[in-house]
Amino acid sequence: MSDTEIQALITLIEDPDEGIYVQVRERIISLGSPVVPVLEHAWETQGQGDLFRNRVEDLLHTIHLDITFNRLTAWRQAGADDLLEGALAVCRYRYAELDEQRVRARLAALRQDIWLELNDNLTAFEKVRVFNHIFYQVHGFKGNKRNYHAPQNSYLNEVLESRKGNPLSLALIYQLLAEELDLPLRGVNLPNHFVLAYVDETGVAASEFGHAGVLFYVNAFSQGDILGKAEIDEFLGKLELPADESFYQPCTNLDIIRRLLNNLLNSYEKLNDPDRVEDLKYLLSAL
């Protein structure tokens, strides 16, 4: 579509005929990301009334939502191997202008600081202790217990800036760094909580469920406390839940991003924000 045709559509955004606007809206949304800067410019410069501005804001929100949906769909269809890509896609829902390179740079700096203190002679426990020291004591990451349900606890960029998050977001960052450091730490999808499993890649440790053994668990929300199977058993017992296999074994990246979106959905429900809740339900359908 030519610039002239796009501008013609822009002039029709404020048309009082709802039927005409519905058609114009569908046509503009179908143009996708290329029309975003045109809409933003129109919102900033054209001396239009509230109807025009509100409709432009609605158009921009819908386009950004669809961009996020399509990105999550593509990520799933590609195998969901890149956990960071999935997390960044979620960030884009709230932060359309996110500087993804800045996020990657902050992760790289964290990874470098931990890598400098690691060596191959350390045991698994020692490696986690080193990781914890740099991550929690040096860089100051901690669980956001005061505002536990706040939406910002689920956006990777926000957690990297504030150094405060919920169990899932802190574990997600922990796992991303561990992957770069060749540490076999993987997320475990516990009910009402989220921890990491240090997987025994040698095959020596036996799992009573018959899968790859887990040496121990790490609670990223609690300064990287190391847990054994007994602590997981106790946690499940308090919830009166059976010892299901999935509560002990690593989950998939897809599971992690689904839970990330569900956490956001729950946060916006608590804030009584039904529009955001509907957005999150839509994004979950991409996975």
C-alpha cells in the first residue's frame, strides 16, 4: 500500500460512521508493524480530538498485541529452544519499544562476572555457591516479597533493572545464565512455586521416577538456597498434593513461558484490569 493510501486511511479514523471505521480499523491492523510509525506520528502531530486519539491508541495496542502473538507463535513452531527469545517476546507485549540489545548486554555482563569465578575443578555445589555469591551478594538480586504479585516481576527487562522478581522470573534469569555457563540447571514447574534442578548429566544419580537424575534443587527466590528431594516432598505435603513426577523433573521452555504469561494474567486480575487479562488469554492461545 502506498503512503498516499495509508494517509487516506488515517484521515478516516475519526469518521463518525461506525461501519466505515470498522472497515478502516481492519485494514490498518492488517498492515501490521510498518504502519506503527505512521500512526504514532499522526497521534503526536495531528490536531485531532479525543475520538481520533483514542482510536489511534486502540489501533497501536491491537497491532502490538498481534505482533507479540505472532512472535510467540513463531517461537513455538520453531521448537521453543531459545528461552530468552520467548521471554523477550513477552516483554514486547508491555514494552513495544524495548531495547533488546540492552537486555542481552546486561545478561552478558552478569554471565561474565560469574564465569570469571568458576573453574572446572569445582563441584556442582561449589559452582552454585559461586553463582549465588555473584548473583545475589554482588549484583543484589532478590525476591520481591513486598510486591509479590506486581506485573513488573514477570517482565525480564524490569527484573534486570530493579534486581527484584518473583520465583519464576528469578529462576528464568538464573537458567539463562546457567545455560551460557554450561551449568545443567533447568526449571521445575512446582505448584505455587518455581525452582531449578541441577541435573546429573553423568547418569550416576538415580531418579525414583526413572528419568535423568537430579542432584539437588535451587530456590532462586530465596538467595539460591539448595534443596533436596525431601524439601520438595515437604512442600508438596503442605499443599496436600501427591508426589507427581512433573514436580521433580525439569520442565520445557514452553512450560516456562506459558507460566510467565499465566503469572501476568493473575497479576492483572488482582489489579482489576480486564483488558490486560483478555490480552494475556489471547497470547496464551499462541502457545
